[in-house]
Amino acid sequence: MNTLLSSWHPRLVALATAAAADDGAHDTNHLHRVWRNATLLMDDYPEADALVVLAACYLHDLVNLPKNSPDRHLASRQAARLASRQLAELGFPPEKLAATAHAIETHSFSAGIKPETIEAKIVQDADRLDALGAVGLARMFYTAGRMGCALAHADDPMALHRELDDKAYSLDHIDVKLATLPAKMQTAAGRRLGQSRLAELIAFRDSFIAEWAASPATP
């Protein structure tokens, strides 16, 4: 990490930590992982502004509304505005504020805003990679539990004869959202890593279904 990034990193972590809510799926460790993912993606894009990416990675959840909130789709826009104000107060390079705000507001799946810069594309992919793989699986069940979801439908966990409903059943979230993420990644590296991590989710689901569908033991 170069000198400029090193000087900003602790300040950005402090801002994010001060705003952190009681949400283990969107805590400071999540932000560290998103930044780590972003550094992997930036290897393919040396032209990307690393400070913009760093700031957006750590401040993208500055406003974090619950998954079931009717205003969830507005959270990234609110986070972008708040981040811009706080960064300006800290003396962040003014010419980088707009790009950072854009990367923050476009990271969100629910907001549906198209990323227009390579920095925004990297941040979006980096955040979504953390929704996949083993960590993504843990985050999925953690979040679903907070929302009061069941692990899976008792009789039809794969939704072969019903509509998917990830607001009621945790396992449904794989098909409702997570399985769609790799194809929607903005970078080639994001798609490659996303497919690999999705394979881990699918392998887990296969094992889960095999156990879930086991016949009850007879006395």
C-alpha cells in the first residue's frame, strides 16, 4: 500500500467503524474483505484510482438499512452523500469526491444504478464477491436469521413446486439472488472469482438438500 493509501486507510476505517451498526454481515470485517477483493481486481486495471476504490470500499455501507426495509434501495445514495460530506471535512482530494460517491451509490444490488467508471465497477464486484463462497454463505444465513427466516421450506427446499421466497426461506436466496451475481460482475476477474465461489455455494446446497431430505429415523 503506497503512502497516500496508508495515510487514508486508518481514517476511512475510523469513519466506517463509527457508523457501524449491530450487523455482523456488514461490519468492519466485511469492509476489510471488500477492500481485499478490490485489490485483487485492481491487478487487472492499473489505471484505476486506488484511493477512490479504497474510500468507496470502506464507506459504501455508511448508511446500511435492513434488507427488508422498504427504503433499502435508497441506502447507497444516502451513503454516497454522507461520505462526500465527511470526506470533504477530512480534506479528501476534492477532485476525487464525485468518483468516490459514484462508486458508493452504484455498489448496491437493490439500487440498480449502472457503474460508469472502472473504480465503481471494481467496488461493485468486490462487494458482491463477499456475498459468495463460504463467507457469503455464512452472511446469508446470518442475515436471514435476523429477518426471522426459516432455513428452508420443509417439504420443497428446492422450490420445485412453489415460487421462490427468500423472505421466508434462507436457502431460496441462492437462486433468487446469489446465483445471478457472477454473470452480472463488471470485470473479467470478478466473473471468474464469482463463478468459483458460486460453485462452493452450490456444493453446500447439494449437501444440505441431501441431509434435509433424509427420511426420518424409525424407532
